Amino acid sequence: MTITARRIAGLIALVSLLAGPALAAKVGQPAPSFKVTTFDHKVVSLDDLRGKVVVLNFWATWCAPCRREMVVMDSYIREHPGSDLRVFAISTEDSVPDAQLVPLAKALAFPLVIRLHGWGYGVINNALPTSYVIDRSGILRHAEPGAFDAQSFDALITPLLAEPAPEPKIAPLPTAAPTSPPSLAHAAAPTS
């Protein structure tokens, strides 16, 4: 390797080291922005979900705990119709053609995701499933590998849904520039 190639490799490693932790989603901090494209080709962003509790769930078709967890999340949504919970299931491998996932996509009460755009989310420690939970205010409250069971999902999600939704952001009204008193220079002189 030449000196220039070593320098470039070193710079890339340094940038990765410095940028990686800054870009990672951190519990207790504002969630990094993202956009998902769902199986039905809808694009949804974190901004669109303000005031909702959001779960980003990374799974694989070959992962038995992932499949059990999907049933848990589906059941919770069906038992709480009209709740402000939004779950997005993000498949981590391309081994199954999308056509084979159509029946699953139609059966679930939440969308499958075909594309995620954004930094800071992914499989943690190479373990599936991995879930990220974002509260109504956009704060990341959970980022861990491992499958939820019905009790652990309920224990995390129900209190978050009970929190009040944040006030909508309202842009301040523009203020008019202060007007000066009318000029007396053009006023007619009093007549005597």
C-alpha cells in the first residue's frame, strides 16, 4: 500500500470512528430523522409521525423470535384500535422475493418496509430482532436487540401511549412593522 493509499484509508477510518457514534440513535436523545417506504409504496417520515409512538422493528424471515414478535405487535395494535402506535417492520435480508411477502403484508395490522432512509438505525450487535421505540415527542426511548413478548411490549408501549401528545408547532404570526405617527409636514396651515 502506498503512503497516499494509507493516508486515505486512515482518514476514512478516522471519519468512520468520529461520525459513527454521533450518527447512532441514542436512548434519551431526539431520534434521528428517517423516511420509510412501505410495501404499498407510501413514504412516511419521522416528521409525519409527530405525536405518535413509533416502533422500527428489524427482522428476518428466517428468525423465529422475529416471527413470534410480529404476532405480539400485531395483536397489540388490533387490541388497541385507534391508538397512536405506528409499527414499521424492516426486513434485513433480500433472500425472500417481495412477492412472497405479499400475503404477510396484507395480513399484518402494520406495514412492512421495503426501504429505510436515515442514519442511526440498524441491527444492534448482529442480533435479530432489533427494535427502536420513539415516544410522542420524538425522543428515542428504547433501542435494543431481542424479541418482545406480550407483557414486555405492553409494559413499554402502554405508558408511552398514555403520555400526552406534544403541542403542535405553530409558526409565529408575522408582526407588522411599527408605524410612525403621521407627518405634520404636509398638514395644511391653520387659517386665521
